[in-house]
Amino acid sequence: MGEEEQTLEQGRSSLAAPLIFLTVICFQLISARLELLKKRAAKSATEVQLRAEIKQLLKEASSYSQPSTFALAAKLRRLAAAKEKELANRQEMHMKEMKLSYDLYLRVTFGLKIVTYFLMICWFWRTPVAAISQQLVQPFGRLLSWGAGGHFNDNILLQVGIIPWLVLSTRVSKFVCRVVQ
């Protein structure tokens, strides 16, 4: 029975590293996608139209540079300033609406991520997640084996614990998300 348990533990730990990494990268991609959607949703069609009108009014106002057309240029600039104020008010209201909706999704995703990480830590505590050659991680061997249950010994392979693996997976997934976007 002891040999069977050891085989089961080895099978679980051989799939653990890629599954944990995929879970972490999924959470990173979801968070990054929500942030991107939040930024894109800030621009509505009416805001784009107002921006175009403001730009056109300022262009017309600058074309009236003669002393006889000064009053018309000032009127156009005041109209553009009023539209800029309207645009600012629309943007503020729109941003509040978007912030409320997307922030809820971001908070839920963050909470789910914390619960998932905690469950993974509980599940794989004292169980090695991966095995890496000691020569590859020479100065960081003890740090990477933290939480793996085994002691740092003279074996060729170093057993990696769940917490260092989560930290490493998070850093790599953030880099991947930056490259993908």
C-alpha cells in the first residue's frame, strides 16, 4: 500500500505544476481583460461626437483672426468651452457607472483568486509541486523547496513547494499578459 500511495503522490505532483500555472495565468488574463474592457468602455459615441464638435469649433475660431471677426471667434471659443464642460460631466457620469460595474467583477475575481490560492496552498502543503535540477537554481534551492515537505538534500532534483511555485507562476503570468496585450 505504501508504494501505491507514493505513486499516487508522484502522479498528483507531476500534474500539479502545469495545472497551478494554468490556473494562475487564467486569473491574470481575466483580470487584465476586465481592466482593458473598463478602459475601452470609457469612450461612448456621444463623447466622440462632442470631441469632434469641440475640435471643429476651435478650428473655426482660430480661422477668425482678424479684428473685425474677434467677437465671432470669442463666441465660438465660449461655445467650445461649454461643450468641453458638458463632455467632462458626461465622462464623469459614465466613468462612475463603469467603475461600479467593472469594479464589482474585479473584486469578485480577486476574491475567487484568493480563495483558490488558499485552497491550493492547503492542498499541496508538504507535497512537492515540481522537481527541478539543483544546478539550475543553485543559490535559491532552499527558498524554492520551502513548503515542499522534504528537506534540502544532496539529490540531483530539488522539490519545489507550492508557495514559491505560486509566486513564480504569478510573475511569469504577469509577463505573459503584458506580452499578449
